[in-house]
Amino acid sequence: MPLRVLIAGGGTGGHVIPALAIARELRDSAGAEVRFVGTARGLETKLVPEAGFRLELIHVGQLKGVSLMTRLRTLGDLPLGILRCMGLLREFKPQVVVGVGGYASGPAMMAAILLGIPTLAFEPNAVPGLANRLVGKRVRAAAVNFQQTTRYFRNAVVTGIPVRKEFFALRPKTSGPLRLLVFGGSQGARVLNEILPKVAGGLLTRFPELEIVHQVGGRNVESSAAAYAASAVSSDRLLVLPYLDAMVDAIDAADLVVCRSGASTVAELAAAGKPSVLVPFAAAADDHQRKNADVLVAAGAASMITEAQLTPERLIAEVSALLEDEAMRLAMGEAARRLAHTDAAGEIARMCLRLAGRA
């Protein structure tokens, strides 16, 4: 009988993309049948079917950062979500349920625990989200990205986050034009889009060989172009893009990266061995982006500017100091690479096999 694994959760790319890497590893290396449980509001509705996996949807709302009425509705819906998941589990009969965080993770993991099905929590952030905190001490095992996170779970193993293998093949950059890469995820980052036009001219003047590549998000191209124009920044050394489809190539060509500190982003920076200035998203749940950044800063792999501290003067000073010091950038890159995990998906898949009694 083939191994059957249910992966629950999603919402953002930080949850869905690693979950798909785990699913592919289970399918390709163990011949497992993998299904997903998610909600209609998450990225899983697009990415999971595109990857060839079956997706079941449940209805569950938010508990954090919402009004009292929304929280009450969510609490009222939660038992129904758990019952729906119990029905899915009885029909699919998985040997293991993996919770990756996000709206659907909590109900599915609670249903699995109630039915006695082995559970594995995957937590990419330094501090778990609500769903994983609720089940952390009840799961059979957990795969985490940071040593500091192990205390929240039973039988936790530091596996890292699955990222594309191409990032690990990148080598430290020591030649070519000096390049600053700025990005804020697929939607861009408002604070970075607002401040870069204010500092780009000064950086380009100070560093005549510098090129700046700024990914602003699809909805922000016109407003960002207008902001650059208003700041009189017009240079063939400035490239403003809606998206970065070739992220591996973009990071490879960069000498320094300015970006958010979501879990997948910091894992890619570590795998690539790339120095960075991190600007955590201040409204991230449980301030997890700042806590992710804290780990890299403590390791000497990055510097951090919080949104409250972010001014044009501070950003210019931080970026300029690193652009002027190649030795420092290389040292930061080496420190970042020491945080990387080359076989995260394989290790998590093997944990699933052990829980299922297949290893």
C-alpha cells in the first residue's frame, strides 16, 4: 500500500511553497500519494493544483488581527472545520498529517490528533504562528528552521526550509558591476517602494559603477515610476520591475540585497550565501519577521533596520557602508551560508516515513 500523506495549511507563499517542496519530495522519493487541505482565500488554490496535487477546501476564518465579531465567528466555525477535516481523514486514510501553518492547519492537525493519526508540524519562522502554537506540544514531531524554535514543539528537529537547489549552487560574487537588489515579495513592499526613490539618486551618484534593480509589485509599477520621476532619478543604471520571475539569477547578480525577512526569503538568502539589509514587515503576525531577522543579524549574516528606524539617511548609511566594504559583504555571505540546510525537503520526508513506520 503506498504511503498517503495529507498536508494542511497555506495562505501565503511562505507556507505553500515549502509545503509543495515537501510534497514533491514525498512523491518522487517515496512514491507517496499526497493531498492538501487549505482554504479558498490562500495561494494554495492556485499553486497546489498547478503542481498536480489534489486540494480539499475547508472554511475557517482568522483569529489574529481581526475584530471581535470576526474572532467569534471563527471560533464558532472551528468545530465544523475540525469535523470536516475528520471526514476528509477518514476518507483519505493518511498515515501522516503535516501541518505547515496557516488557516487550515489548526483544524486539520486537531482532527488528526483526535483520530490518533501521526502528526508532523512544519514551522519556518523563528516563532510559531497561532496554528502551530496551539498544537505544538501535541504533535508527534516537528521540523523547524531555527534552533530557538524547538522549545515550542515535541520531538523537534532543525531541518531548515526547503528551497530550490539552484540557490545552493551560487558562488560569492567578486566581479562584474556593483548591483543592489531590492524586493518586497510578489506584491512589493510599500515602505521600500516609498523610500527607494528618495535614496536611489544619492546612491547612484556616490557609486558611479552601481546598478539598482527594484522589484515593486505588479500593482505598484506606475506609482513607483512616478515617485522615481518626481525624485529626478533617471538613469540607465536603474531597473524597476513588477516581478522577479528569475529570482535565482537576480540574487546571483546582486552584491547586496535589501528586502523583507519572511521565512522563505531568509532561507533563500542563506542558501545563496548573500549579504542583506533586512527590513521586517512591522505588521507580520507575532512580529515573526523581526525575529527571523534577529537570527541572521546575530549570526553576522545580515543587518536590520526596523520600519520604525527606517529613514532615507539610515538606509543610505547602511547600504553605503556595505557597498564600500567587499570583505564585509563576503564575510556576511559566508555567515549566511552557514545557516543554510541543503537537504531540508529530504529530511522532512524522512521524518514522515519514520512517523508512518516506513523507515
